[in-house]
Amino acid sequence: MAQTVLFWALAVAAVASAVAVVTMRNILRAAVMLAVSFLAVAGLFVLLNADFLAVVQVLIYVGAVSVLLVFAVLLTGDAQAGSASNRLRVPGAMLSVLLLAALGAVALRTDWALLEGVAPGTFALVQEVLTETPQQLADLLLSNWSLPFEVASVLLLAAIVGALVLVRERHP
């Protein structure tokens, strides 16, 4: 019973802080809410007995990415002004609602019972990974998942460079 209550509290905290990140006008407060969302997700990992992932979530996302965002916000000149109103706010909200509706339709129409027969090794691999030691988990991550890891790092680098380009255009 206590785990269920804790799960729902962490889930609500994660979703509410993620919505706050998107809706807040003050970018510094949005960065702090992003850190809260990351912490709530780490708590969900702890509830799933994925302690390694929880530690990685706290160290990398809360400890590194959030701090990097806060420093980037504080180093920009107009951080106190907040983000200006945008003419693409309504089309962006409409696109988000359409995407949510499409994802919901796919989730409702999918026959989830058939998925166990499609990839029989996938569920066994997940069960095997959950019982591994951190050394074995690191070996699996670096041998089987090195390409997605590198793609994620390049994506983060591109986002940082894009943010710097946007800031540079406003402040010559």
C-alpha cells in the first residue's frame, strides 16, 4: 500500500513538474522544475529496484544537466526578463494535443498480448539485466548499447550548440 502511494506521489510530481517546465515563463524556475522532474523519475527507478539507474539519473541529469542549464541561464544577460510571448504557442499546443491523441489511439488499438510472441528474447534480456551486477550491466551497456549512447550524446551536443547559436544571435 505504501509503495502504491509513493508511486503515485512520485508520478504526479514528475508529470506536474514537467508541465511546469513547459508552462513557466521564468527560465530559471523552469530549470529548477526540470531538476525536480529528474529527481521524481529517479525515485520511480528506486521503486522499480533499479538502483543503478536511479544513481545515474541523479548524477548525470540532476547533477550535470540541470546544473549546466542553471549556469547557462545565469550567464545570459536577460534571464530575469523571462521568455517572451511567441506567435507559435497556439500551433504548438494544437500539435501537442494531436500527437497525444495519436499516441493514445495507438496505445488503445495495440493488442499488447501479441507482443510477447514477437520478440521472445527482449523480455528475457530485460529480466536478465535487472539481476546483473553493476560491472555486468556496464559491460552490457557498452557492448550492446554503445551506438544509442553515442547518438544521445551527439543529440545533447547539438542542443547545446543550438542554444549557444540562439543566444549569440540575440546578443552580438
